[in-house]
Amino acid sequence: MRYKHRETDKVGIDDDHVIELSDGKRAPDSELLDKELNGVIRDALGALDDDKRLVFTLKIFQQRSYEEISAITGSSYVDTQLID
């Protein structure tokens, strides 16, 4: 009976439960890609002039509407070609 109990406790490497195991951390390759992407975004934002950088940041990162961006920037016109 003990032997039979030990046999049922064994788990194969291809078992679905083993494949789904995770320590909750992101995979190293995913972290590296995010760092690279953040660097590219930082460089691209650095290349924009201050006004365009502000509009881009408000629209993309803060998800503000064009009306809100106009109110924040004090401009009645927001260059929608920058975002779209």
C-alpha cells in the first residue's frame, strides 16, 4: 500500500501542473525586451521638442482626450498628426 501511494505522488516533467508552475517573476527575456523598448521610447521622446513631448505624454501615457490636452497646454489646436 505504501508503494502504491508513492507511485501516485510522482509527477512527470511533461505534466500540465509542472508546465504551469511559475515563481511569479517575469521571464528574463521579457524583462530585457522591456528595457530595450523603454530605451527606444526614451530616446524618441528626447528627440521631440518640449511641446510635442508634452502632447505625446498626455495622450499616450496619461490617456487624456484632445480637449483635456488643449486645456492643459492652453492651446486651441493639438497636432493630431503627431499622435495618429
